Amino acid sequence: MLNRRTLRIKAMQAIYAYMQAEGSDYLLALDQISEDFAPDLNSMEVQDKKLLEGKKQIATLLFKEWHETKQFETDETDKEILGAVNRAIGWYNNQLKKDYTYYANQMIGAVERIYDHYLATLQILQLLVSLIEEEEEKKEKRFTESKGPEVKKFLRNTVVKRILENKSYQEHIIRRSISWGSDISEIRLAYKNVLKQDEAFLNYLALPEPTPEADLEVTKHIFKNIIFKEKNLQSLFEEQDLNWFENKAIVKSLVNKTVKLFGEEATGEDLKLLDLSANWDDDKAFFEELYHQTLQDDEKYEALISGSVKNWDVERVASLDKIILKMALCEMHIFRSIPVKVTINEYIEISKLYSTPKSKQFVNGVLDKMAQELTTKGDIRKSGRGLIDNK
């Protein structure tokens, strides 16, 4: 199921995307200034290109100074220059607000799409049932006896029936508009070329009367060894989800636990599908706040990092490492119930997965040093079960 490390990673990806967009917005604002002072090719009047170039350079310089200081104080009186700079500042600030909201929403959507993929994966059972029923209808219309395995036996699989007839499953599918659309063709190929030739599936169909245990085992086998392994299906999942490589384990865990749950001796009518996490509301609040506070306090954490890495030029620190450090500092400050050691270990693991080969040692050393200093100063306070409240 979903864990806090995954949420930290999603927040990190959103923060990284926002900071990349911030750099692009800065360049686009400079482009706007250049356009403001570009010669008008449609004008019948002679254009003073040197004058326009001079104004462009002054406006560019003023915008860059504002970008560094976030203050716009100048003795410049040229209205064209001042207008161009103010327009660039206004556009830049508005675009940053849009990007800030956009990537926050993208972050939430990326996590919630994991749940959609979980539902869509369960829905493959419905597609298989439909393909078998379609196949059986065609058999009845033939004049000659059909050959091949008696696949209709799968239609009586108790685990599959419990899942597909479950009210919670049906409501989720409808409410979240889960549908395979044209991609059902890939499922059809997997059914025809893989499942119908699979030894374990054929052995199941050969049983005189499959037991509930056999129903459970073949359902688990279909998900584990076909749906989550068949290369064409994996390619399809990667097309549907750009983060399938990291989301696959979560979807797989949710599906496996669901199959096991519905494989127990119960009608399944009152069973509920699994939630994305044990407490989604708390988890959602956690990584939303982590995203917002890390960006809102970016200058504060930038200064802390600069003071701590005295032997390094802070500008030379890998951008992803800086984001990881800032997120860790943010987490230490605002989530009082999370032990400092847990936070440090989590971000070390994330740096191993997503940053440079040397990032693990760098992140570990910087965070360990800063955590001790900030705890001693009283800037980091932890309270809760098993923690010391040094308020």
C-alpha cells in the first residue's frame, strides 16, 4: 500500500518540476522584455535600433536586479523601460502562482491515479469474463464442435465473482469512471496468446470441480504472473502511467491484498475495497503541507544550507540534493511527531534512488550536522510518543 516515502517522493518531484518551471518563467519574462523593444517591422517610420537595444538592456538589468532582491527601486524615468519591467514582473508573478497551484494539483492527481490504476487492474477480471462470455456465444452458433480448454469454468470462479459483484467495487468503478476504452485490445491479446496457453490456468480448467482454494490460487497467479509480468501489458501500463516503475509495487500490493481478502470464506457483499493508505486524509495533509511549506520557506532553508556547507559553493550543490535537504529541514521543523532520525534516513534513501552516486554521503553529513545544531538551538522541537518534548 501507499507509504510516506512514496508521498515524499511525489512531493519532491512536484517541487523539482515547480523549480524548473520557475527558471523557464524567468527566461520567458526576459523574452517579453526583448519583444517589447524589438523593432516594429510593419512601421513606416525609421526604427532607432541602437536606442531600442539600449532600452532593452536597461530593462533587462532592472528585471534581473528585481529578481535577485524582490525589490524594484530605481531612478530610471523612461516610461517605456519602466512599463516593460513592470509588465515582465507582473507576468512572472502571475505565472509562478499558476505553476505553484498546477504542480500541487498534479502531485495530488499523481497519487490518486495510483488508486485508479488499482481499480483498473481489478477491472481486468471483468474484461476476461466478458471475453470468455463472448467466446462462448460464438461457440453456440457454430455447427461444428469447438476444440480447446473449457474456459467457461473460469466464469464460476468464486473469488472473481465476489470481487465483480461487490458493491464497493462497482461503486468505485462508476464513481471514478474507470474504463479501458480502446486498450481492451491489449487485454484480448493477452487472454488469447498468454492466458489460454498458460500451464497453471490450463491445469485449473482441467479440474473436475475447482475448490475455493483453487479459485484463489489461479486468481493470484493471473495477477502475479500474467497481468504484472506480461511484457505487452507492462508496456501498456507504462504508457498509461509515466511513473509506473515506482507505482507498480503499490498497485501490486493493493491488488494482492484485495484478492486475498475476497478469497476468504465470506460472501464478499459487505467487504470494502482497500483504501489507498491506512489513513489517506492524514497522508494527504502530510505531503500537501510538505510541498507548500518547503516552497514557502525556500529562502530560509537556502540560507541554512549555505551556512552549513561552508566548504562548498552552494550553487554547485546538485539541484535535487538541495531540494532533498530543504524538504528534510521542513519536515524536521513542522512535523513534531516524526523523529529526526526517521526524517534523515528517509531522505538518505530518496537521495540514493534519485540523485547522484555521492549524494547519500553528502545528504547524510549535512542533515546530521544541521539537525544537531538546530535541536541544540531549540529550532527543532519534537514531541509525542517516545519523543522528548524540548519545548
